[in-house]
Amino acid sequence: MNHITFNTYLITIFILTTLLSCNQTNSPEPEIEKVITELTNKFSQLLKGTSNPLDYYKLVRSVTNGEMNFEIQLRSEPDTIEDPQQIIIFKNALGQYYAIPFFSNTYRDYWDFQFDSPLPSVKPTNTTFEKEFISALNTLNFIDTIGTVWTVIDEMLSSLLRCSYVTKSDSTKLLTLYMNNNYNIPVENSDSGFHRLQKNYAAISDKWLKQEFLYRADIYFDAENYRIYQICNSERLWRNKPNLSITVYRQDVVFHQTTL
């Protein structure tokens, strides 16, 4: 009887150990931690923090597409620090991960803003959002001939980042200048901000007028980050992989809030 009990005990321990091992193997956290660490090693603008990367870059929200079996996460530095930076993480159907920076408007070279210039006091990133995003899409095989990339783009911009899709009929919302309090960078003149806004609007309107020369040109407004994303596909044959280009416009002006 004792022999049977001991064997049952061993079997139970084996099953529990196997289940725990499987849970650890299937956990996405090690892979997410890995891509965040690789990204913070690559970009010194992304602080490593003093704790585990998953604890420092907290999950803001995630979006899962069941039909195409992909996931996108938005992670951020603590909002208690001045000018927190963020990271976007993609996961494809094969379980492969890819992370890109989602910097604030402080890093103007990264966004390659139209009608704007990088700040001399800010360390350059030596890359652009367009380059990093398209690299992620290519690496994870999201750019194909069946339109996967457009689903990924829409899920990222509409669901994850909560941007609004802008059409010609409601384009007047693009003429609002937003005040962005940021003590890390110099104050801007509001007149120059309005002037830039007018140029942004003219360029976007011109692209709408010439849309017949493009297969697709989508405009998204990111109210939380004061940016406009213009996603264009110059490949006119629907059977071919899209040829993407991304133009970003800044809609804010920097000021320093004062208290009495």
C-alpha cells in the first residue's frame, strides 16, 4: 500500500512539474522582455529603468486579431516622469515578436515631421518611424498580397492608439493647434505653430486631390500625441505587395505651464 502511495506521489509530482514547465514555456513574457531589452540597448533614448523591463514599460493596452492571429501591444514608461517614452510590440501568427520605439514629439528626427526641424539639444535617433515600422512589417511577414498589412495598420492606429480616421469632409479638425506642456524642450512661438499647421493642411489636402494616382492614401489623427499619420501605397496593382510610405505631421506647439 505504501509502495502504491509513493508511486502515486511521484506521478503527481511529475504531472505538476510538466504543467509548470509548459506554462513557463508558453508564457510570452520572456520574449517580450527580450525584445524590450534589445530595443533599449539599441536606443539610448529609451531608459532601461531600475527594474524588470516589463515592470518599467507597463502595458497600456493590447489588441489581438483572432482572424489573422496577431497581437500588438503599447507599453510606456511611468507617466509620473516628464515626457515618458513608449514602445510598440508586434507578434505574428508564428509567435515571433518585434518591437519599435514610439517616441514623443521631442524626437522630431524620428518622426521626420513635415515642415519641422529636429531640436539641436535633443540626441538624434538616426532612424525614422517609417523605417522602423516597415521593418517590423517585413520581418513579421505582414506585408503580403492578401491585405494583411492594412488590417495590422488599422488595428494599430484605430484600436491600439485610438486614432480617428480623417476624410475630406471632416478635415477641418486638422486646423486645431494643440498646446503641449513639456519642460524638457524650449517653448515655441504660437504663430510659427499656426503657420506650420497651415502647411500641414495644404500638403494633406494636395494628397487627397492626387489620390487617384495612388492605390490607397489613409489619414489618421492621433489626438493623444498631437500627430497626423498619412499612410500611402503607391503600388497600383492590387495583386502585388503594397509599396508603403508614411508621412507624419506635428500638430502641437510646446509651452511651459506656470503656476501662481
